[in-house]
Amino acid sequence: MAYSVAREELASLEGPWQSLLPPGGGKAVFCSPLWLKTWWDEFQDGRELLLLGVRDEGRLVGVAPLLREGDRLLLAGDTNVCDYMDVVALEGREEGVLDAVLHALGEEPWGELVLWGVPAYSPTLAVLPRLAERLGYNLSVEVEDVCPRVVLPASWEEYVGGLDRKDRHELRRKMRRLFRSGDVLFHPCQLVPEVESHLDDFLRQHAASRHEKALFMSERMARFFRRMALNLAEQGLVRLFCLEVNGVRAASVLCFDSGDELLLYNSGYDPALSPLAVGLLSKALALQQAIEEGKRCFDFLRGAEAYKYDLGGKDLEVYRCVIRRRS
């Protein structure tokens, strides 16, 4: 099956590209045209976007969103803010799309092609070695990061009962202490005006909760977070959970509601209330909400922070595939 590959513009690709995405999960968020547009508008820094559309008799069946950095081509995005990435393809057409992209890139100048952020379940990892070998390219594949996840049971009680004994005891103890401390309210913001009204608190708590988060949340990054949260909220993808204790906003958890998965993207809390473990418990309450809504999975996304395992997370590996032309 012969596919045609050509450079295309984001504006003309957006609708057909969106239709190629899975109905849920991390790729439905981070590999979407809306995500790329929001990220690119803030972080392009003069780089070249190489957006390849793959078509079968005029029908879009795949998209390779790449950017050029010197002698390298990379999937467009940034590991600091994008948790999953991949070449986008219609289900069942992954090998043909990748093959077409690699052949088309033979006409481009590059020494290294980097497909980063590829989740362990992606067909890319299965088909890329034989495609690279066929074209005479060197390929290296390594684990880039982990995304701890929890496969959710039918009830909160079943979830808590499935934790390690120590983690179960600690979670129950901290929950009791929090709810005995006074009036506790945990609520999601989903509509754009709600999300917008709570973003200042989220950004403030994010920066206040840890020194490295304060360094991360620069003025530019805060601008991206605002635009990203509001753009995704317009598509119904954002859940900004707010924990209030005795009328004080204690913690915020920014999640993506993607089909039957809830993805925990980032969070923050008021350090003055850290004795009540509001940082950890706001995440646990978001997980509880996902169970009550019948979600299949709670994804903590990138990073091996201890709290993710305390709450039952099991690693999903994310891979970095580097293709090099042989001398």
C-alpha cells in the first residue's frame, strides 16, 4: 500500500488529525493538534516545524509532527511539559505510516531522528527496529522515563484494600485527620470560567509547594499553563480539583479527563497546611473521584516521585528511540 507524504500546515490538518487520535488516554491529549499549537505558539524559539501528513488516496492516515534542531529532527514538544509523544496514525496503519515517513525523510537533511516519549504500548516500538534495519539506519532504544499508573477497581474500599499494608494504614490515618480538622470541600472545576477563576491559586500553590517547582514555573511557563488549561478546558479535557479546608484553598490538582482515564498533570498546595498532608490527599481524592466516575485508569504521568507509589502506582515505561544514518 503506497502512501503519499507531504509537508502540511497545522491549520489545514487540525480536523482530520484530531480524528486519528484514540478516544482516550495520554496520547489523545499530548499528541493532539491543539496541544502542539499551544506549545508551539509559546516555545517555537525560531525553530523549524516539519509537519508531515501521510495520506492514502487523499485521506489523512497519519501525522509526524517534527521540529528541526541543527542536524537533528525530533518529535515536536518538550519533555518538561509533554508526557507522551508518538507519530500519529490511524489504528491498524501504524507500520505503513512510519515506513512512509522514514522514506520521505530520506530526502531531508538530518543526522539523527529522535522519537521520544513513546509509551510502552505503542506499535512504534514493535515496528521501528525492522523499518530502520530495512533502510540501513542505526537504531537505539532506551527507557526515557516512567509514568506510574493505577488500574482502578470498582470501589474506593477495594482500591484502599489493595494498597500495601503500610500505605493503606497511612492513607486512612491521614484521611481521618484531614476530615476531623474542620470543614473539608473537594470539588472539580471544568467549565472555562471556573478553571480560569482558579488558575491563579493553582499557579501560586504550585510554585509555593517546592523550590524546584518555583524555578520551573517561570513567567513564560505560567503563560503556557494558562493558555493550555483554558484551550483544553474548551474541549472538556480539564479537571482542576480544588481542596478547601475551613474556607481556605489548601491544594489544587490539574488533571486531564481523557476518556476512561484521568491524568494527573500537575499540582500544588499551601505549605502552611502541610501538617494535614493536603498535597498527598488532594491527589488521593482526585483518584477517588475517578473511581466514583467509573474510570478505568488513573495516570500519574511522568516521574518516579514516592507519593505515586504510596498511592499504588505501577510503572509504564516511556521510551526514547534514536535513529542515526550510517556513515
